[in-house]
Amino acid sequence: MTESGARVAVPFRTSLMSRVMLGVLALLAAGGVIVAIAALAYGKQAARQSYDRLLVGAAQDIAESTKIVNGAPVVDLPVSAFSLLSLALDDRISYAVREADGTLLTGYDTAPIASKSGDQVLFDAMLHSDAARFATVARRFAERDYSGTVYFTVGHTLRARNAMAIELTRTALMGVGIAGVILMICAFFVIRSTMRPLEHMASELLKRDPYDLTPMPIKGPAEVTVAIAAMNQFMRRLDRQVGAMRNLISDAAHQLRTPVAAIRAHAELVADHGALAEQQQGLERLLKRTRSLGSLLDQMLSRAMVIHRTDNSPPEPVDLRDIALHVVELEDHMVLSPHAIVELCIDGDEVMVFADEISLREAVKNMLTNALKHGTSPIRVGVTGKGKTAEIWVADAGPGPSPEMLAQIGARFERFAASKGTSAGLGLSIVSSVAEAFHGSMHIGQHEGGFRVTMAFPAMGGKDAQ
Amino acid sequence: MRNSLLWAALQVVLLLPTALASQEEIERITAPGSQVDITLVLRSTTDLDVLRPIIEAFVLQNPDIAVTYEQWGSNALFENSLAACAGKVPSASAVFSSGVHQMIDLVNRACASAYRSEQTTALPAARRWRDELWGITKEPAVMIYNTDLVPAKDVPKSRFALLDLMRRPTSMYRGKIATYNIEASGLGYLFAFMDSLEASTFGALLEGFARTDAVATCCSWEIINRVSRGDYLIAYNVLGSYVDSATFDNIGVIHPQDYTLFLSRAYMIPKDGPEKQAAARLLDFMLSTRGQNLLKARNLFYAETDGATLPESAERGISIEPTLLVAGDKHRRKQFIDLWRSAFAKRDKAR
């Protein structure tokens, strides 16, 4: 993370509010278009149906008023039929009465003949270059002097239909429009009230000092609290990492200064003294100091690593026995104190915990190193599964450190140890950090006539096995 | 008949000077000393003398327009307009006819062009159709009688009174009652047809006409003149506007109290006519306040000023609407004319 120190300027973007409003508007517009299309279709359908009935009614009216006179059909054209057709106020009318062979009895010869046959046919055709709708009704005559079918065709142009369709659509759209406006207004208020916690959070964040990594108060609706919680978690981690780094740097500054000064002093002494024996003695001291500095560096780096890992590696199921076995098998103690006896105390049941294997190894290694350095042989490394708790421990036969030291152990660093150029305190602080990182704890104390350091974790075996 | 008229219409094109058979009168009216750019051809069934003041006022107001006024019989004008619509003869700029059912038919056959203006849209719905046909006038169909010869107690105030008059066993009115010959006159046919739709009295009227040897004859002017002369005592369904614009002392006018038909002469701008703009200007002029006042002055627009008021319910305007197409139907017309003829044929047989 780069901390520029200055507040980052917020680039101007369209607000969530305007985005959501735009979205709602687009949704409403799309809905409106769909409704408009549907309304137009419905209007056309309704207009078509009602005016088609008119046409059929008029045609039937004309058919009813036709009689056979002297062997020929005679149409007594009823005014009522045309009154019906006149309901389509401004539409041209066409009508024709034809015999089966197409002979025009009366009406306009421009009226089209239906392409389909049937007792009642509705069809579209042109009427003097205008689109028009026609109905043809058939009536069969079986009189002594006339037998056959007479077709009555009635049609009109589409002005009234279109006007009705448009009127229906317009009415529907007006309703939709009013509903849309109301919805928009409602949406505006709902969205605004929904957005308020977010705005609140944003303003809180903006007001915040960039170095302030304390958690934010969690309030507001679930989505916002989730965001705040996540942010708090992130800030906590950041805080820890920054703290670890700060610790590392101050540890390094504090702890390394003394041993390095001592090494320089020894080296100067060696350089100044001409006598071979003194030189040899000085070199041995120098070597011892250097080795001690090396282990101190190891400890510090491993601690930094452990803290880094606990924050960055997701915990996995780990069998504590593997850890104990691994540490003992490394046989580091052969280098550190070749005469010490190290026993491994594990049994056949696996002891599973949720943790990071490398961090655990590092911690146990530290525990073992401490025991080898300060404790009394024999040293035992063991694992115990006790119900909900899983423990990994290192015990020696000695009395352990004095109560005053015990009180200081576990802290990050310890002046006394550091001044001696050793790193016992640091080692235990790693153990403590690892234990806490995986929801466990470190216990130090007398146990079965010896001194024991224990890391206890919640066991995962018992519950997860089910 | 239609063919012969078409032929006559063709002759108008081919042999112009000799082909005035169906066209009764023709006159060009211009504003005095004006520069004429546009010639508007107006074909009308109205007597020129009746319309002359209106046309003259129009050309005075529009000096760039000259009006060629052609006076036609209504049936001939219908045939001519049909032929013009089919592109067979030159179209008029405007057609103004009392044969409203024929004009409706023309519009229905898509022979007219649409026009909208403040004046036309102000017309009531019953006086316009599709913005292609407009009713300009309001003229009653009246009964007239000779005031010298018809006793006051006999004057028929309604059709029922006329029926009673005709039913008298020995009547002085035998052969003295006249009405339009509906076969010759489009207007006469329209009036008779509307009568037949309006009331059941029509059958009785026909029967009465047959009983009294009524005369079916032609033309408003002839009927009015002969009533004035005493050749006929009573005439039925005469255009009231003609009677009043004539100056006859001895003619009484009756607006029948049972119902009085009102005619609106229809004005149409043919789709292929020349100078449609000018035709529209003439239309707007006739519908303007000034035009309507002039029409009133010529009795072409009925106004209840002359004491003899008519009950509101007795006013029956002939609406300009497609129901009038029924009047033009071939079968219906034939049946109607057959009925008419059978009423008037009895007298011929009797003679």
C-alpha cells in the first residue's frame, strides 16, 4: 500500500442515485414501449372487432330485406343498414349485391369480391385507393322461380377504426404515463432513503484521517454493514501488518544494535592484539557473537514471517502430530546441544486443527530451541487431543525460568535476553502470536515435575468428523 | 338514359357550341374593370338569378377571380360529374347541387377533394361529410297555393289537411295539384324519398295524388308560375326559397306543421378540378358571415322571421350523410319510381 499522505481526490462520477434513477427510467420507458405496442395492438383488435360486427350487421340487414320478385332477387335497401355503416362517421361506404355468377344486382361494381367462400367472410381490400374492410354475407334462396345464393358485400374505409384504435391506445398510454410518473416519484424517494446509509458511510470515510485505521461504527442495513465489516476487517489486517512491520523495524533497530556493536568491539580487539593466543580467543568470542546474532536474525525474520503468514495464508486442516514429527526429525538439537535427549510423545489418533503448517512448525521449532537452550534434558515434544482442545507441547525436566522472568516471557522482546545476545523472549513471542492467530492460546508452567510450554487450539476433528 | 347523358357530356367536349342540351345557361361573371387571373368554373343546379348577387359579391371581393357559372339540371349535373370523375370530360372547379344524395354518391366514389378551414369546421356535423362535402343553404320544402282561388278554410296547414282535401269525393282540386316529377328532377326525387322515410303519410299522399289526378311536372319556376296563373291550385314540395325570391302576390306559402323538410345545397370541390384554391375561397366566402347574410337576403337560408313559426320538432333537415346513398341505389330507386308511376299512371289510364 502506498500512503501518499495526501487525501486521494475523488474523481467525479455519476452518482449511484442518478444511475439507479436512469435505470428505473429506462425500465419504465421499455415497459412503456411494450405497453404502447400492446395497447395499439389491443386497440386495433378492439376497433376491428366492433366495426367488423357493424359490417356484418349491415350486410345481414341488406340480405334480410331482399326478396324474390318475378324470379329475380330485388333488394329493398334498408336505411337502417346505412345508419349502421354511418356510425363510422367519415368513412366511405361500398356495397354490392351479386348473384353466384358474379352478376351485379345493385350497388357499386367497384366493390371487391371475397376471395374466400363462406356464409360470412371478412376481408381487407382497397376502396378507391384507400385501405378498406369488407364483409360478405351469403343468403340462399330456394323459391319456386329462383334458386341460388346471393352475396351481399358491404365495406368501408378504415378512418373510424384507426381513430378508435388511436383513441384506445391514447387512453391506455395516458394511464400508463400517469402510473409511470407516480412510480418515478415513488422510486425516487425509495431509492433516496435506501441510498442514505451509503452516503453516510461515504461521508464518514471522506471525513476520516487516512492514517486512522480504527474500525468504523457498524450501523445501517445489512448490505452496508457487510461492507463496513469487510472494510473494518481489511483495516484491522492493515493495522496488524503495519504494526508487525513497525515491530520488525524497531526490533531490528533495538536488538541488532548491541550485538553488532559487540561484534565490532571484538573484531577491533582481535585486530589490535598481536598475540596469537589472544587473537585465537578473540576470534572464538567473535564467532560466538556472530552465531548468536545469526540466530537472533533468524528469530526476528521467522517471527515477521509467521505474522505475515497468519494474515495472508488461509488456514488449512493440519495434523499436529505431523508438526511434532517434522520438528523432531529435523534434528536441529543435534547441532544446538548434541547430548540432549529429545523424545516424541504421540499416539495413533490424529489431532487436527485449522492452522498454517509453516507457522506452526516455526512456533514448535522455537519452543524446542528454547527448551534445548534453557531447559534440562530429557526433552519431550508431544501432542494431546483432549475433546475440544488440541495441544502441542514441549516439556523439559528442569524447573523452568524464575517467576520474574516468567512474567516477562511471552512479550515481544525482552531487554535482558537481548542484552545477553540471546533470543528466548522473542521465541516465545512467536509462539504466542501463532497461537493467537489460529484462535488458540499459549500456556507456560510446571507440569509433571518439569517445565512445559503448550499451544492449545480448538480441535476440528471431533465436530467435523460427523 | 345514363348512356345518352354520357354521350351528351362527351359532346360538350367534342362539339362545344352545339352541346348545351343538358346545360341550361352559362355566364361569365367578373368584377368590373378587374385584372382576371383565375377562372373558376362553377356548375350548379341553382338558378343563376338567385345566386347572382352572391357570385357578384364574391368576384368584387376577389377581383383576380372570374366565375364561369354553368346552370345544370340536377340529374345531368350528376352524370357530368361522374364522367368528369372518370376523366372523360373536363371537371368543374366546384359543383353546387341540390341533389344532395347524388353529391354524397360522388364523394363516396372518391370524386371530391378534401378541404378544411375555420368556416368549414364550424359547420354542424349534419352539414358536412369527410371535409369533402358541405351544406351551404337551408331551404324548406313547402306547399304553395293560389291565394285568390283557394278558400282560406281549405288552406292545408299540414299533410293531413292536404290528404283530407284530396279525399273529398267531388273536389275542385282534381287535376289542380302539382308536384315535382321525381324522374326528371333529382331534387324532387330526394324530397319524395325523404317523405317516404319520414312518415307513413307518404303512402296516403301517393294514393291521394292518384285520386285527384295530381300533376307531376318539372321545375320550380314552372310550377310556381302556373300556380300563380291558376293552372294549379296547390303545389306540394316546392322549394320555399324559390317562391319567396319571386314576387307573386297571389301565392301563399305553407311550412307543413307535421314536419317540414329542409334542404342544404351541397358544395363539392372535384378532385381533378382546375383552380381548387379559388373554389375553396368561394366556399369560405359563402360560409362567411357576409356570404350567409347574402344567402339569407336571397332566401336561401331559412330564418324564422315571417311570423309563421314552425315548431322545433317539425324541422327535418336532410343530413349530409351516407344514409342518403340508399336513395341512389338502383333497386331501391327502381322500386320507388315504380310505386310513383303506379300512382300517377292511373290517371293516364283513366284518360
